[in-house]
Amino acid sequence: MNEIGVAPMLTAINVPDLGPADGEFTRLQTRHALQWVPLTSNLLDWRSKGVQFSRYRVAAQAALQAGSERFVISHLPPMTAAVAHLLRLRRSPAAHLGFAFNFTSLPVGLRFKYLKRAFENVDQMAVFSAYEERLYAEYFDIDPTRFRRVVWTQQAPPVQKAVEIGVQGPYLCAIGGEGRDFQLLLEVARRLGSNVPVVIIARRHSVVGLVVPENVTVLSNISLAQVWGIACGSRGVLVPLLQRNTCCGHITLVSAKLLGLPVATTYADATREYVEGRRAVLECEPGDVTAYTDLARRLLEDKDDLQEAARAAIAQELELHDRRIWAQYLDRFIEERVSC
């Protein structure tokens, strides 16, 4: 507090690893008045082989600007590690929140050692599931209190109407590439038969080396509104995760729920709180081609019941994934970790 009893405005230095520095996160409606300093790397750097240089350049900018009333929020583990190293080198007193702390696959070898040392200096790391709280604390042998769960939040994604994709009749779609079992997905499409189109929206490398059946269309590099326009025109969204310990799929699952779309996915510990108890979310064991084919057929055959259940749940899902939850999380971090 200052001499007239008014809390000073805090400065939050926002450092994403990918995406705009002044995105939705900087517009959170926190109780604490915040002045945002958005930092980002040069887009050309990300398209070249100089990604690591760009990351450390931005991390250095954050460390130079940090202080007792200026804290840092880094996004994704690589940027969190870079910022942590630079803050430690400067012996900065600034609080550091590592947001979106999530791994598609856990690091090993020299990378593991580098990251472990960095993460030991991070005040708090925000994960998107209770499973990941335990997983990362044990894997990196770091105090479990440094990890704190917060649900993924977002608004319903934009939807472009009447997207032309060149398929006839009812179809299914699969969205996303990280942690997905494409071999399973393509085998399911093959078993569904040539009269059931399946549209896969993912990076092209996701199916490289795999035999793509004639009833499968693979789309890449299309707008978010087109992605969800295609999904809304389908009978359901396929999210086949690789294993029980796969920590991916949250954004696709939440987006589908907010749009009232039925989903067929596979059991994963990191997505339990996102799908458990939902009538419109069908699940089976990872890697089970027969069971997952049955789920895909249910999306086609039970479309009316599943779509009705998915639409009925929209209001509840909007409440669960509202952005104010991140604002409350950030307020709590400020109260516990930032000097006011």
C-alpha cells in the first residue's frame, strides 16, 4: 500500500511462446488493477531455424523489465524455462507464473536436465488437469505445491457456415494433431466403409507414411472458423488420444462441447474432468480399433439423441470454461506470490 492506503498498480509482463502477446490473456477481468507489458518474438524468427534465439531474446527482455511490482507470466514450458534462466541470472525478485504448463511428450536426456533446473526457479506452474499436477511434480522432482490446476477456458470458437469440403452425405470429422492416434483413426475410417466420409483437419505430417483410405479427406492450413464450420456440419468430432497418459486434446474437446457437438474420444487421465459424465461424449480404451469403430458408428446412428444431449449441456459447459476462472486464478497468484 502507498501512503494514502491505495494499492499500487502492478505490471504483468506477458510472454507467450507462440501466438500474440496481447491476446485474450491480457484482457482478463482481474480484481487487481494490472498494467500489461506484452512481449513477443519476431514472426520471421519463428519461421526460421532461429526459434531458440528468438525465445531467449524475448525472455531476456522480460527479465530486464521484471521487478518487485512487475511480475512475469510465461506461456508453455520452453518459454517458461527460458524466462526462469534469465530471471535467475539477473537474481531478479520478480514473481514468475509459468502458464499452460503442458507436454505432448515428456523430455528426456540433456533436455530434461535443462528444463528441471529451470523449473525449480518458477514460483508456480499452471496445468490443465489434476493428473498433470501429480505427473510433473513427480517427473521433475519438484515441490508439488509449485503446480496448480486450472481448467482450460475459452469462448466458443467462430463458425463459418456452409464450408464446402467436397464430400457427400453424413460425415465425421477429426480435429487436431498432438497426441492423436492417426493409425487408429485411419483404420476406423477403413472399417466404416467408403460410404462414410471422414474429414481430418491436422498438419499434413500427421499422416505421412500412413495409408489414407479413399473415404478420408485431409485438410490443413484452414481458418479456425472453417475448422469449426466443418465440425458443425458433421455428425460428431473424433478425438482418438494415443494413450492413457496423453496430455493433449483439451482445446478440441472444450471447443466441441461449447458448440454442442457430440464427441468420440479415448480414455486419458488428463482429460477426465473435461469429459466424465457427459452423455454426448463417448469413450473407449486407447488403441482399441473395434471399440472406437463402434463409437464412430454411434455418432452416425444415434445422432438425434447425442446432438440433443450435447446442445442441452452448452450452458453448463460455458459456465465451466468461462474466462473469469483464469482471472480468479491470476488474482490468487498475485495475492500469494506478488509483493503489493
